Amino acid sequence: MVSSSSPPRESPEDNLPQSKTSLFAAFGHAIRGVRKLVVGERNARVHAALTVGVIALSALLRISLTQWCLIALACCLVWIAEAANTALERLADAVHPERHPLIGEAKDIAAGGVLIAAGIAIAIGLLVFVPELLDLIAKNESSPA
């Protein structure tokens, strides 16, 4: 007869210090979450395409380090807002699958947050790219053909 007080079997992770096990697990969960976000959400795929385009344009225009920082922060702001919105939507659907006015309002507010983040990102993009593009056009017009 097996005693119910016998210790559970050890797994390979049990031999690692608790902090390392938790850290490895946390990174694994985070990477899985990003994958689910990009694969499962159309808007995230749009953000991914726009992020790649913005990075390419930034490299092409050889923007300054400060401008790179602004662009990176703007992109991250949108990604964080989209991830939070998606997480809230999925959690709300799991907890209360039927329509509920307060859950609908919460989803609308979260989507509004993404809209605000995207608007700020567009404004930053315009502030960074328009002067750079105008300078490039002016240099091309003033150079001899």
C-alpha cells in the first residue's frame, strides 16, 4: 500500500533553483503569448507589417539615435496596447461568454486604448519622417541631374 504522505516524484526542473525555474517558465509563457498574439490576431499581423515597414524606412532614412528611440517607443506602445486589449477580450469571453453591457464597454475601452496608442504612434512617425523625407526631396531637387 502506498502512503499518501510520500513525496511527489521529482521532475528535472525540481533540481533547478526555484528562481531559475520560474524565470525560464515566465519567458516560455511570454514567448507563447507573443506567438498567439501574432498568429491569432489579424490586427497584430497588421501591426507586425507596419512595424517592419517603419523599421525599414528608419534605416533607409538613417534617422538619428533619438529618432530611433522615439520610433521604438511608439511601436512598443502600440504592441503593448494591442496585447492588453487581446488579453482582456479573451479573458472576458472566457469568464462571461454571453453578451453583457459592462463587458462590451470594457472591450470598447480597451480597443480605444489601442486607437489612442496608434494615433500617438502615427503622430510620432509624422514628426520623425516628414522632415526627413522633405530634406531628402530637397537634396534631390538641388543636386544637378
